[in-house]
Amino acid sequence: MPIHDWTRVYTGLFHHFHQSWVIELANTLNAGVLPVGYSALAEQRAIGLVPDVLTLQHSVSRPAPGGLAVAERPPRAWAVRQADEDAYAAKANRIAIHHPLGEVVAVIEIVSPGNKSSRAALRSFTEKAVELVRGGIHLLVVDLFPPSDRDPHGIHPAIWDAFLEEPFEPPPGKNLTVVSYAAGETKVAYVDPVGVGDPLPEMPLFLTPGTYIPAPLEATYQATWDHCPAPLREAVTGDQTDQ
């Protein structure tokens, strides 16, 4: 299904879709997409951030059976970037976030307009995203809103500059972003710029720095859209019959 232009509707309508998509993602991950020993929960708190979906493992020492090894099947992305933090930053104290069902190993965050509504809001979002990755928690960010004057090059450089400042110019017409961060000793970013009308790409959701599963973004987006009320679909597309 093509990505819709969510700038056409007010924030409340996207909020409804956002919340529904979060639940669809969590349910799909828990229905056999995640390996045994992992669970996905919605809207729990990790290191100050309120993420959309958490991926939990009952024991962090357990391997990830059923996951894909990066060495055997490297994730596909438009751009792959690596950053080694300096020795002093790497030695900073890390916070281990525990949950009654296990330790948090990954977070999925769907960017909302509120995350870009002010410089303070964007700074809070990016600082907490960086804190997660530096804390060893893998992060998948989906931003279906175009850059603003607060993130003129998109959400990825706003996060990645904390690890490595480098030029980032997405292809013309691809001003939305889906990016997955592997939070190993070497931080790795898998970036896919997308645009309105594109399908959502298959992105890696990392369980360990070297193991991931394909995140079911496209299928869950489609399922969420299919269950949206007709007035919401009409407001987004201008055509009630557009499914």
C-alpha cells in the first residue's frame, strides 16, 4: 500500500491511525514474527522515552533463534552508515532498563507531528533516541512527515549527528524516513528515504547487534488502514473509495 500524505489532515486523525498501527504492530510481532523468548509491548517507558513498541527478551543472554544474521543476510537499505564513538563516550555509564517480562532490547518509534512541534519537542525526541542507542537498545524510527525548519534534512540526521556528523541528502521526492539503528559497540544506521505513494520498505528490527527480524511495517500499515473508518480515509485521500 502506498504511504499516504498525512499532512493533509489534522493531528488528531493521525493520532488515531498512529495508535491503531502501534497495536497492530505489537500484535503481529507477538503472533510468531518475534523468536521465542521475545515479546512486544505497546507504550512502555524506556530511559525517559515513551516508545510506541518495545521488544523484550526474557533473558538477554539467550540467543535469538529464528532471527536473521547480519553476516549471512545483510539488511537492504538505501544507505548504511557506521559510527564508532570516541573512547570516553564508549565508557560512559549505561542504564539497564528492566521490565517485569524481561529486559528491553529494541524500540519502534512512529514519529508524530508533536515530536516536531517545537525545537524543544524535537530536541527531547532526538536526545532520548540517542540515549536509547547509546544504552544498547536498538531503535527503529518511522517518520511519515516531511522535514520541518527544525529538522531540515529529516529525522535521521537530527539523531545521527550525535554519533557522526556527515552530509545526508535523500533522493528527490523521498522526504520521509524509515531508519533502523543497530546499537552495538559500533553504531550502524540503515536508512531508507521514502515518499508519499511509496510502499513502506522492509526494515531490520535488531534483537542483537548481529541479529534482526524484518519489521512488518507494510503489512501492518495496510491492515490498520483497512480498519480505519471511511471518513478518516476520505479525509486523507479525498476519495472514500480509495482503499
